[in-house]
Amino acid sequence: MTESEFIAIIASFAVANMQQSNIAASLSIAPAALESGWGSSGSAGYTSLRQL
């Protein structure tokens, strides 16, 4: 998965989280990208996003 594909998939979740938590979507996407290797390691990024 490319970086752009990862962002396209996770962006809607990050925006929804931003609307509830007032934390910028980019601050949710960045750790998810790093922790999951841009989506290459399964659910690590999703788990990171859910923890916010």
C-alpha cells in the first residue's frame, strides 16, 4: 500500500475522530502511519487511531 492509499483509507476515520475529540486529523494519522508501517502491519494503525 502506498502512503497516499493509506491516507485515503484512514482519513475518514481520522476526521470523524477529530470532530469528536478536537484533535487534528493529522495528529491521528501520523502515529497510525508510523505504527503500522503505512498499513503494512495489519491493525496497528487502526488500534492507534481508536485509542485517541
